[in-house]
Amino acid sequence: MAISPSAPQVLYASYVTSSGSDLLGLYKTTDGGATWSSLPATPNYLRGQGWYDSCLIVDPSDPDICIAGGVFPYQAGYAGVVRTLDGGASWTDVTVGVDGLQLHPDQHCFAFGPNGKLWEGNDGGIWSSTDHGDHWVNHNNTLNIAQFYTLSIHPTDPDFLLGGTQDQGTARYDGTEVWSELVAGDGGPNAV
């Protein structure tokens, strides 16, 4: 659920299917919750991961601008981060900016800074936008972060290690501080 800071009677609420996977509907109220309207034009930005990836935010100065996030649009017709500029009548997928820079999958949170900059957090780190997602800035180049699920060590070479990470691929250690990425996406289980 997201409340408009500039018009607190305006709220948006995202409902997920009982299985927790897909978008059941996005709803909006303009009277503080006394009545709700369905926003049927909203794309299913959750695509199977509503139990894990679901976030909403309303622009602090405009109650008609709402941004919702879920998964990455892996296939044509999918949506990941969607934006409305007209109160939910129409939506645009802004997961990939107009310049081609794309967000990492699995969106978890949004925040607006005092200067109106939109901040976005996902499994790959932090991004920002000053134009509601038309352009994204990647703030992860100096962050050395990864969540490892599994590690596999070579039985005779102590400098050969594989690590399966959460949405950062499978990484290989060869005795130096620089790990090479072997596979993108979820690294998951691995073996030597």
C-alpha cells in the first residue's frame, strides 16, 4: 500500500493472488479508503513472485504518479517496474530506461529523497532516477555485495572455489581477490 504525501486521501493498494504469485489487482482510493476503484490497466508486474517482489510508491508532489515494482520483464509482454502519470489509467514499463540502462531483477523498495529523486532497491543493489524511471543511475559499482547460497571447493586445489549467489550468478575464485562470474541470474547450487 502507498499513500500520497501531498494528498493523503489518495492511496494505492496492490493485491496478490492467494498463491502469492501474481497481481490480483491494483486499487486506488481518493477518499481515504471509504471507496476503492480497480485500476484494470495495471500490468502484472509481479509475474510469479508477488510473495517476494512487490513495492509501491506515490510521488510526494503528485498523487497521480505511482510506481510499482516486481520482477524483471524476462519475456515480451511482461512488466517489472511500472509507472502511471495519470492516476492509474495507463501504465508504462520503466524497468529498462530510454537509454537502455536496466534495473537488476527483483524489486523490493522505493523511496523519494527530499530533492524528488526516486531511489530503488533490488537484489542487485541501489538505483536512482530523477525522471520517474525514464533514466536509471546504477549506484553499485563500488559496492562489493553478494549473498551466497552455496560454496563448492575443489577437492585438491584450495584456490578453486565456486559460489552460487542470490541473483548475482555463479562466481569463481582462483586464489585472487577478483572473482569471475561464470553464469548470471541465480547462482544456486553448484559442484566441482
